[in-house]
Amino acid sequence: MSKPQNINDAYLDQSITFEGLKLDQRLIQALKEQGFINPTVVQSSSIPLALEQKKDIIARASTGSGKTLAYMLPVLQTILEFKKINPTYKAEKAQDALSSSIGIILVPTRELSEQADKVLSKITTHCSQDIKAVNLSSSKLSEAVINSLLIESPDVLIATPAKLSQILTSKFFSLEDLKFLVIDEVDLILTFGYKDDLWKISEYLPLKKNLQTFLMSATLNDDIQELKEKFCKSPAILKLNDDVINKDKSKLAQYYISVSEFDKFLLCYVIFKLNLIKGKTLIFVNNIDRGYRLKLVLEQFGVKSCILNSELPANSRQHIVDEFNKNVYNLLIATDDTEYIKEEDELEDENDIDNESEEKQENKSQKKKSVSDKEYGVSRGVDFQNVSCVLNFDLPTTAKSYVHRVGRTARSGKSGTAISFVVPKKEFGKHRPSSCDTCKKDEKILNRIIKQQTKLGFDIKPYSFDIKQMEGFRYRMEDGFRAVTQVAIREARVKELKQELLASDKLKRHFEENPQELQKLRHDKELHPARVQQHLKRVPDYLLPESARKNVKKIGFVPFHKNGSKGRAGKKAFKGGKKNKKSDALKNFK
Ligand SMILES: Nc1ncnc2c1ncn2[C@@H]1O[C@H](COP(=O)(O)OP(=O)(O)OP(=O)(O)O)[C@@H](O)[C@H]1O
């Protein structure tokens, strides 16, 4: 992954530096090399509580506010201090029949395990002899290599709950030496059905007096009450009031656009063909087929994108995220089909239970069809770098997942834009090929999102625009959309999977031979199972906005108009919400 982003001042606690947190000089040196001088608010709040008062911690802080180091630094510091006073510990461990670790970090997805592993290896640059870590969910190491590393009792284990409970039942690994247990994205851990694994893990935990626990997430609610009772002893609860973090509320500009099912594709085509969004865009869709359909439709018009979903091999997925973070791609279509625990009010609202159960059946059957990796997830926690816009092509199914999706942009205090397509109830189901079952409840979910964002002090505004402005493109879109048949989508899925599996094998061999290097394997190759009509790739002049006709080169950045203001005489402009100077990625469209 590219160099971590420095968090903007809004997130930093300027009253203290990492030196002031009494951390080992080797850790401070590594932090300095990352450009980290001051801790973030969640770090300066949790590290002293963990190190000086030995408290268990339950922390909720905004996405992108530095929670990873908030738990990682106390774990590493504790291990370094423990080894200083027990110099013979390693030699004694080597004699033990059972392997064990001093710190364990549980995360819900492989993506997050890779990310935590990367952060850990950067921070232990100057003490890697004293701290060994193993990522049980690593996509770069084979099972055999991981097992051989486990035998040496690594100091830190990074894993999903399923992987950890698997090695505990194998009886060759114990938690007797465990001093620190971290559960990151704790509410998602419960959603991912890890509760049984967690309960099994809790049976192996040493006495509470020797163990400290951290429960972290950007969204916490009463679901974690059970976890708190099971894993914590009088924990310090940090619900960082978002006023400190969000004092630059304008950093994240949020908009929604009411649009019919087909016009979602039309609007996407116009936005990305005319480059109306500056910088990288992360598009979320609600199922795998939708991702391929959108990719193939955009391909018809020469707009390239790469795909991320739970069917792809884990190391390919990690490679795609790394390449996206290195700006190799500008457009990433990610499938977020995680079913989250619905909040209480959402369950009350579910008045059409029958449809709900029908839908659940449909989802379940769909899930059965695709062999997906249960440990996939990109809407949570993944530290995407420099994403200027998150586009909810399909609205998420809960307000909570909305928070995590839009949290992929405006990270570390940077500006970002979130745009969500909302299908009005009256438009739902009118155009089957472009329809998505979850969109039936879009208006209800949008109301919850608006309520929740208002409570957090954020605004989410309608981006109303003159749909007639896009009429000129409609015919072309209908042509291009028709070429992408269900058969073409199926073929694309198979083809992409084959390509990625092949690439993944190459990657695996390559990682083993050159572990430090990531090979340049393109993931946004055009899949072309649909008939591609070459003429669609060019936008004829008569369709271009006037301002772009004179000098097509300028097309790369065609601004939208501010709310209510008109473009040239007679040209109705796209009227955005209150223009947000800092982060309005959608520019005026003359
Ligand atoms: N003290 C710091 N100073 C500067 N940058 C920091 C600091 N701590 C973390 N960062 C950077 O901020 C970014 C976000 O950090 P991190 O991923 O830990 O946030 P998070 O709160 O875990 O987000 P999420 O809720 O999405 O998991 C990372 O790129 C990280 O390198």
C-alpha cells in the first residue's frame, strides 16, 4: 500500500507528541519516519489509559481517525517492555510444546488483516528482531508457511475469529501467555457471524487479570453489550464526541440524487465519460452481477474500471486495493453485499415482513450460487487512500453501512464527496434489467441516513439537476446497455475469475520469490464478452457541453453549476446542493 496519509490537523491532538506518550524510542523513530509527530485524538485518549492504567478500552471514533495505531501502539509497547524484563522468554518458549502469542488482533476481513499487518511491519521497522508477527489470513503466505511461523510462537497474531478458533481447536496453540486482545470493527465482527467463534475463543482466554482487551469501531451500539461482558473488565469507554473530529464538517460533502433505475447507468456514463468527478472514485454496488453489468456498460463507452468482490482470490483483491491506492486506477467498482445487523428502528420499520423473508430467500439463494469469501469486506476499515468520491450506485441496506462506505473518503481530515443514487418507490421495478431488489426500500433507508447524519451534525443534500440535459446521451446509453446481456455478464464473471485466478497464482509465486515487490498486474483489463460498438467510445461534439466543444482537451474537468445558477442562456445547469468549495467533486455542467 502507498505511503500512509497524514491525518489533517483536525484529527490531531496538538497538545501532546508521541514522545510525550512514553513510547519506546524505536517505535517513535518509526512513527517519525511515517511523518507522525502528534497522536490523533483517539490515540492520545486510549494509549495512556492502556499503558499507565492498564485499562480495557472500548473506543468509538470516526472513520479515518487513526484507530489502528490507537490499539497497535499499546500492544507493541507492552511486548517490548515485557521482553525487556523477561530476556529469557523466547528461549523458554522454544522449549514449550504449545505455541502462543502475547498480543492478538482480531479483524473481520482479510483486507483488514493485510492492512493491520502492513501498519505493524512499518511501526516495528527498528525493533523487528524483538517483535515477530504473523497474519493468519495472509494472502501471500501458504498454509504451510503460516503453520511453520506459528510454531515459533509469534509475539503478535493477526487473524479473523474463524482462523483463530480453528488453530485453537487444533490444540497446538494456546492463549496462556496472552496479554492483549484487540477486536477491531467489533460490531461488524458480530455481523459476519463470528459470534460463535468469539465465544469459543473466550473459553481459551487466560484469567482476566493478566489480559487487557480493546474493542474498536467507528459505529458502536448495544449489540456489543454481550461482548463487553464477555471480554472486558470495567472498561474505559471512549465515545469521542465527534465535535472535535468533525470540526471541519465541510470536509465530507454528501449528496443524494433521486434517479430511476436505468438513469443510474445513464448518469454514471455522463459523469465518468465527461470526467465530471476529479480524482479517484470508489463505486459501491449491492451484488456481484451489478458490478459486472456496470463495468461492461461503461466499457461500451471506453470508460475503464476495475472490480472488487468476494469471488476474487484474496491476494488479487489486496493487489487491486494496493494498485488503487497507488492511483494505477481511477475507478473501482466494489461489491458490498454484506448483510449488516439492522438497527432496532430498522427492524420496526420492516412492515412488509413477507417481502423481507422473500428477499432474504433470494439473497440466500444468490449467496449459495456464488462461492464467495466470507472474509471479504471493503466498505469497512480499509484505508483507501485519496478517494475523492464515494458513489453509492446502489444505496446500502442500513444507515450504519452508509457511515462506513462514505468513511472511505474524506479520511485523515482530507476533503471528499459522497454521492448516493436513490430510486424513488414509484420508479422501482420499472426496468427489470437495470433493477436491484434492495432499491425497493431506498427512500426509507435514505430517511434513516438523513436522520442519522443530522444527528451527527452532517448535512446530506439533494443534487437536483435537469435530467433533460442528459437526454442527448440516452439513445447511446440504451444502445450500449442493450449490448450487455445477462449471458455477457455471466461470461465476464467467469472470464474475470479465470484471469484473476491465473494472476493470483502468478502473484503467489512472485510474492514467494520477491516478497517485497508487487508485480504490475493490471486488473482493469476490458472484459469484452459484450459486443463492443466502437462508435460508442467517442462522444460526438454535438453532445458535449458548449464550454467543452471549443477545446475538447478541457473536457477533463467540466464543472456543474451551483444551486439555482443558470449556465449559458437557455442552458439549464445541474443544480448542486450548497456548493462546497473545498470538496465539490461534481463540477458545474454548462
Ligand atoms: N498520528 C497520526 N498522524 C498522522 N496520520 C495518522 C496518524 N495516525 C494514523 N494516521 C493515518 O490516518 C489514516 C487513517 O488511519 P486508520 O486507518 O487507523 O483510521 P481508522 O480510524 O482505523 O479508520 P476506519 O474507521 O476506516 O478503520 C491512515 O492512513 C494512517 O496512516
